[in-house]
Amino acid sequence: MNRMKGIGMIVSGAMLWGATGPMMEWLLAEKPIEVAPFIVIRLLIAGAALLFMLNRQGKRVTLVWRQKAWARQLVIFGVVGMLGVQFTFLKTIEASNAVIATLLQFLAPIFVIAFVTYSQRKWPPVYQMLGILVTLGGLVLLLTNGSLASLQVSNAALAWGVTLGFTFAFYTLFPARLMHEFGVIQTVAWAMVIGGTVLLVAQPLAVVRTFPKLLDPTVLIMMMLIIVFATAGFILLLGSTKFISPVETSVLSSFEPLTAMIVSMFWFGQILAKWQLGGALIMLVGVIWLSVAGSKASKVEAEPPKVA
């Protein structure tokens, strides 16, 4: 039952996050807003609102700061995880589009598997190796459209996309203990405030330049929708890790690019080229295979040994 709850949470979160991609692409293109101030406003508003809500509910939201070990972990997660995912995702969109960004994010399961392999000092099972190979094969088609002579995305988009995959994997794995100790919403809220504050300190002038654009009602409404969708998506994503494994959480995010592709197709008329579309589908097959095979492997491990 809990596993089904986790699957429902990650699928819902992935669809919400996938829908925000085209929304952010439109905002960056049609109402030119710089990436840094967009992230600052988004993270600080969402984080502050969540902390205010928790405080009103009587939660001790400052407890995490009373122990240096927890505070250090929270800062690392806020900067590398929360800010890292937000910044690299938007920079990948800026260098390509929302569909490419969400698909490049699917490098995350490979980083997750690599980390688990390194920490356990043993090679991953065969089904994970096959899943990685299939996913990478699909990625090659997506990036080249079947011709190795040229890339269909810029070097900048590829670099940001690979970094996005790493930060998303970190975002999935790192905060498990924090969430167990302080709850999903509080962990996400503080990470948003930390990430937004760090970027505000790093680029204050960019934020100041953006404020006049917020007077445009269209920009304001779109930003509020993105904040609500993305925040709910983050909470559902991290919450799902309490019920399913990190690898399954990562790969079930396959609903995210599907959502982004459907929204982009109807909104922008963006359709991937033939081999790119094939590559995207192969990537999805790879990650779904990882999820299904992982589920079967978990059931086998959980079964008690038969007594002769």
C-alpha cells in the first residue's frame, strides 16, 4: 500500500514539474527575465510561504538550526540540491528548450546507480546495467537525431544538462535523513530559502532589474502558477522517497518529459525530429525497465527463504 502511495506521489509530482518546464520556457522567451532573479523570487516566496504555514501549525521550524550537523546538511542540500536543480534546469531550458531539459534530467538515475555502486563497493545488477545502456543509447539518438556528425543541441545545453542530471540525483539521495528527522515540507522549505538567499547575495543587481517586469499581470500570474506547481512537485517528489527506493523515484519521473512534450507540442508546436523522438522513447523504455525490474528484484529479496 505504501509503495503504491509513493508511486502516486512521484507520478503526480513529475507531471506538475513537467508542466512547469514549458511555462518557464515561455516566460524566459516572451517576457525576457534573467534566470537568477527568477529563481530567487520563486524560491524565497515558496520557501517563506511553506515555513509560515508550518509555523502556524505549531511546528518548531527553527529546531534544525540548533545542531550544527543538521544545519550543515541543510545548507549543503539547499545550495547543491535545491539551488543546483533549479539553476541548471533553467539554464538548460535557456540553452535549448523545456523538452530537451527534462529529458537530459534523465541522466539522474545513472548518477544514482553510480553512487550506490561506489558506496556499496560492488557492481550493479544486470538489469541496472541494461537499463543504463538503453537509456544512454536513447540519449545519443536524442542528441544527434541519428547522425553522429553533428549534435542537435548546443554544447552549452549538453553541459548544463549533464550537470542537471547530477544535481537531480543529489537532490534525490542527499536529504533522506533530513526528511526523516524534520519532515519533507520543512526540509524543502528551508532548502528553498537557503538556495534563494545564496543566489540573491551572489547576484543582487539582477534581482533589482527584474522587479519592474513583475508589474506585468501576465508575468505575475505565470510566476505564481510556476511557484505553486513546482513547490507541490518538489514536495511530492521528496515525499515519495519515504515509500519507494531512490532509483525508482528517479526513473518514475518519466512522466515529467512526457508531460513537457505534450504541453510543448500543443503550446509551442514543438515536435522532436524522427530519430530524436525515437531516442526519447528509448530513454523512457530504459528508465521504466529499471523501475519494473527493480520492483521485481525487491520482491524477491523480501521473500523469506523456503524451508525444505
